[in-house]
Amino acid sequence: MEARAVVKYVRIAPRKIRIVADNIKGLSAEKAQAQLRFTPRKGAEILLKLLNSAVANAEQTGSIDVDNLYVKRVFVDQGPTLKRWRPRAMGRATPILKRTSHVTIVLEEV
């Protein structure tokens, strides 16, 4: 059985959160939680909250043993980009791209 959790439109660039997501692939749910608690990055907080949600979703089904869960897949997709402008010298402007992410975690029983 699988349990999954999805968060969309997170205001962090996908490449920044992928760095943290790659560290927890294949780990047990408990080890992944411990890893994320001690990772000093903004993406770690988001992934920890999402991992806890996936574990709670698994618990709600009732047929999955929560102690035997491991992180089967974590993938980060790019969401819509907010486009802003920064004024520059001599009347010019340069774009600022504020990127968003869609993150999915899939847990499975061993």
C-alpha cells in the first residue's frame, strides 16, 4: 500500500528544495524525519511538514503499518512563476522571477 501527500504553490524555487528532497529518498520515515529536523534549510521545514502529512494519511487508511514506511518517491515540479520588475539605471527595468514549486511525497510499506 502507498500513502502520499502533495503541497502546491510553495514559494521556494524547485532547485532549492530538490537539494533537500534528494537526501531523504529511500530512507525510512523515521530516519527521514530525523534528517529533515537537523537540516538548516527552508526546504527542510516544508518537506518535514509534508512527510508528517503523508504518515498521517497512511495512518488514516488503517491497513498500513506506520512503523514500516519508507520514502518511495519524492519529486518536485515547477509551479507558476510570479513575474516582477526591478527598476534599474537610466530608465531600464530587469525582471525578477519568483518561482513556486509543487512537491509530492510517496510512502510505501517495506
